[in-house]
Amino acid sequence: MKAKNLRLLGLEESPNRQPTIQEIISDLQNEIERGESVYTCDEIGLLERKLADYELLSRSLSS
């Protein structure tokens, strides 16, 4: 089983190449779908809040 994505949880630095907003949204959606078999309830909540923030940012940039 794949481990937690520490970058999305804010526990690990991003690589030199910064992902696009759409890549981050996709990564967050994929990790949230993995659910409680990988993440705690608090971690899922954090990922969901980040997803909402990035979706809002994406909509505001495309307006």
C-alpha cells in the first residue's frame, strides 16, 4: 500500500518543480479518495480544506 502524501499534508517540502494548481487539485482528490485506510480523520479534513482552497483559487484565476 502506498504511504501518505506528506507534501500534501504540509509535512514535507515540495520538489524543485512546483506542481500546477490542477495537479495539486487532482493529487488532493486522489488522496482523499484513499480515505481512512491511509489517513486519520483530521488529516482527511486538512486535505479537504486544502482542496476547497485550491478549487476556489482555480475558479478565481479563471474568471
